[in-house]
Amino acid sequence: MGGSNEAPHDIENPCTPLLTSMSKELHGLLSLSASISQELDDLLPLSNSCCIYRVPEELRRVNEKAYTPQVVSIGPLHHGREGLEDMEEHKKRYLQYFLDRPGVSLEVCVKKIKDKEAELRGCYAHTIGLCSDEFVRIILVDAAFIIELLLRDGGHTVWHRNDRIFNKPWLIKFIVPDMLLLENQLPFFILEDLFATAEVAEVPDTKPSVLDLFYEFCKESTNFYMEKGNWERPNFKVEHFVDLVRTLHLPTPEENLKNGESVETLAVPSLTKLRQAGVKFKARSGKNLFDICFKDGILEIPKLNIYDNTELVLRNLIAFEQCHCTRNAYYFSDYIILMDYFVNTPNDVELLVKNGIVQHLLGDNNEVSTLINSLGKGVFVSRYDFYYALMKDLNKYYEKPGNKWKADLKQKYFNSPWTTISVIAATFIIILTLIQTVCSFSQCAQR
């Protein structure tokens, strides 16, 4: 009997495939968990000092161009954007002009920015994916460019005859709008830090501040009244140029009589309908844009100048409020929503123009009404914190039947001296006719 030399076959454990599958699944879960954990560890801490934002898409899609630089990028958000390359050389020339000033050192400027890099990055609501050296270089070039631009515009520096910004081809008029864009800002403090190192001619007796220079620079470009005294308030702080324009428009504590209160509805009749109800319109003498009031049937609205840059300025101020401010500080947002209700057609604009409330250089009243209506698209406001409580009084006045009847009578029969004379004459004739009729009946009765 011979024994078998064949090795016994291995008997496969029926649980092996299941264990292998479970092992792979467990490995996958551990790997995914580790990956997610690493992503969470890599998150940078959020800064409570963020003040420069990308415009929300809901606002941007209404008018992309109003939020996008066309000539010059300021800061990292649009740096390297196609179409803005030509200005980079001019910015570097302005950096050279700044470095040539007494007291200014390239090494000191770089160190100032480097020391505050974390604070600067924290001012942007979105993570800036640039290495440290590139980020510092962009801030330095752009900050020096702004300082030199403001000094030249303010007459503190003689223009060089080959200066392409203030001489041929005179680019300054195209640069101004780009400096008022929310996404095209530098934190204000770094401008002040760098400016403090430079020796600037005192005109007439006091060295100007960046605040003074920008106030003069944008006062005319916005075409809005700006109250310079606002920065004399306690705890006055400016984040950037858009914030400065907004702050200089805010009502004073004495003017801010109504804010953060609830209104019954965020709706009010158009100016044409209000006129039909007997409301009269008047240009308010006060210079604060938000000082709209309604009393004794008269709606007073401060003057608004609408020029080429008005839409851009308003849109970026509103976008800043929507991103940065609390709801009870939506001054421009609430203002434009109220104006949007007032203006539905060119006829409404005609009433504003006729009463000296609006002055514009646009093509016609239809363009103005289209502009005002589009400004309110995508803007969030709350009736619980709405700035204008006059909506309640306007609605109540409009819904009163007697007001509509009196207004209709006046507009039909007393809208001009001639129709008034005609109505009085007709009334007088009717009265005489009635008297004659009564006298005739009286004489007949006596017979």
C-alpha cells in the first residue's frame, strides 16, 4: 500500500471575503476621516476685522460691470485680471515716486506691511491664496500708487510732464470709478502707516492726512453731499474708501430721529398715485440724502444728482452695507428701496425733476426710472428695522377717500389760472341762474 505524496488542499475559510471587504471599508472610512480632519485643521481662524468682500452673486448679476475694475486693480482680489495689465507699469512708476520722497525707505515700507500681513489678510472676507512675498508686493505697489495719486490730485505734488495719468492720455477720469469699488479696496490703516513715513509739503500750514486727501478726491466724483464733520465723532473709524464715502453720508445723531423701528408694510404708492391723492412734492433744503419726511400732505425729498458714476457708487455702497452692516444700519439700502417704490415710470421721474428733487445727465426720464428700479433688485431689507417710518403715514393719507376726491377736483378744474377762472365763472352763472329762477317762482306765486 503506497501512501499519497500529494499535499492536502487548503480549505478556504468562507468568512475570508467578508473580512477582507470589511477591512477595506474600515480602511476607507479611516482614510476619509483623516482627510476631513486634516482639512479642518488647515482652516484659518476667521477674523472679525473683515471689511472687504466679494459682491454677492444676486447683486452682481444685475450689473456685473458696476462691481468690476475697468482700468486698474487695487488689492489682491482682481490682481492679474485680463485687461488691467497696462496700469501695472504706471503703478510701479508711482511706487518709485513715493520711494523718492524724503523719509521713505523701501525696507521700512516692506517691513511695515510684513509685520501686519496677518491683519491685512484678515480684512478680506475670502482667503487670499498668495504667498507672503507676492501678497506684500501687491499691497506695497498699490498703497504707494494710491498715496501718490491722491497727492497729485490734491495739488501737493507737481505733475511730471510724462505722467500718463494726469497728462496725456489723462487716465484719471477712468481710474476714479475703479477706486470706489468694494472689491478694489485696501485697508485704510496701511495707507496711513505708509503715508506717515513720507515728508509732504504742508499746504497751507498743516500736513494733510490720507482722510483729507481722499475726501477732496471723491467729493466731486460721487456727486453726493458728504459731511466732513462726521469724522469728528467719537470712535470714528474708516475701513477703506467705500466705507469712508458711506460714513460721510450718514445722518448725524440729531438727524437720525427714526431708525431700527418696524413698519407695517414695505410698500408705498408711486409718486404719480400719491399726487392723485393730493400729495405735494418739495425738494428738502437739508443736505442729508436720507432726510425724507412727510407732513401735512407734503413729501419732502433731498436733492439727488444722477450722473455717470452715480449707479456705480450706489451699487457698491449698497453691496458693502449688505455684506458688512447690521440691518438697522442699511441706510443706502433702505433709501433705494423707498425710491424704487416711489418711481415706477418716467412720469414719476418727471415729478421729481419738475419739483427740483432730481437732476440728471442721462438720456431721458425713462433711463432714470430704469436705473432706480434696477438698483433695488437683490437688495435685502427688513420691515422690522426699516429706516423710514413715513411709509405708514403715506399709505394712510393715500387711502383716505376725501384726499383723492379733493385732489381729483383740483387737478381737473383748478390746475391752471384759466380753468380756475372758467370754473368760478360757470359757478357764478349757475348761482345767478338759480337766483333768477327763484325770483321768477316768487313773482308767479304773488300773482
